[in-house]
Amino acid sequence: MNSYNKIMKYFWFGLGVVLFCIVTFNCITQGFSRWGSYYWMVGLAFTMFFMKQWMMKRFEKHATYLKEKENSKTA
């Protein structure tokens, strides 16, 4: 599961970068009024990246806590 989370974290980051490049290129070539509204997708991809990163850190802290709790019970 840890490798899946890492893959998905980088997937969202990569998607955000690619979408930013595409939307920015189209804004320059076809006009901001037509493509400017697509920046919400870029924001969503980067939000998913940061949420995935935050949740992975939270999960690691919780797993460490559970391991310490289990060790204290057995000791």
C-alpha cells in the first residue's frame, strides 16, 4: 500500500505540472478568456498532491504510535 500511495502522490504532481503547461500554452495561444477557467483543474491536481502527502505523513505517525503502544503492552 505504501508504494501505491507514493505512485499516486507523484501522479497528482505530474498531472498538475502537465495541466499547468497545457492550460498556460492554450491561454497564450488562444486567449485567457477561453482557457483561464481551466486553472481550477490545475489547482485540484495540486490540492490532491498536497492532501496525499499530508495523509501519508499522518498515517506514518499513527503507525508509529500504534507500534509503540503495542510494544509498551508486551513489555
